[in-house]
Amino acid sequence: MAHSKRFGKYYYYGCAHHARRGNTVCPNRTLLPQVEVERELLDILQKQLLTPDTPVKVLKAVNAKLRAQASASRPRVGEARKASTQVVRQINNYTRAVAREDSRHSN
């Protein structure tokens, strides 16, 4: 949301429903200056996320997820191998059947 003043625009965070439709839709008139909100947010993020142990925590979490996904996909790999073996067997059966049929007709 922006408000114009004599020397420029000032941006605020506030309820869009209140701004567009008024008190009957939303009684929340709170407006927070965008610059202050974003400065506070960045300060919080820096204090909580940009710490020396953050990369280690992220790496551990990513590795845990990857291990979980890998172990969950192992049964599916086995199933896929079985299915592949069956398909190869069927193709070989069809190939032999076609070869037998060809040899019958060529004699």
C-alpha cells in the first residue's frame, strides 16, 4: 500500500481488504511502515539464520532427507527390475514365436 506525501511515496503494510472495502469488511486499520518492517525482518533473519552452525544444520537436514528418499525408493528399484526382467522375457518369447512362425512358412 502506498501513500503519497509532498516529497514522495511512503509504503506501508496493511490489510488489503480494509484498504479496498473499508471497516465493514475488515476493521483492521493497522499500517506498518514498509522500511521499518523489512529492516526488523532482516535483523531477525541475520540473528537467527546467519550463524556459523546454520550451514551444518542445513547440510544435516538435507542429507537426512536424501537418505530417507533413497531408502524409500529401494523397494521401487527392485520392483522395476522385476518388471524389466518380465518385459525382456516376453520380448524374447515373442521373438522366438515369430521366428518359429517364419520357419514354418519358409519350408
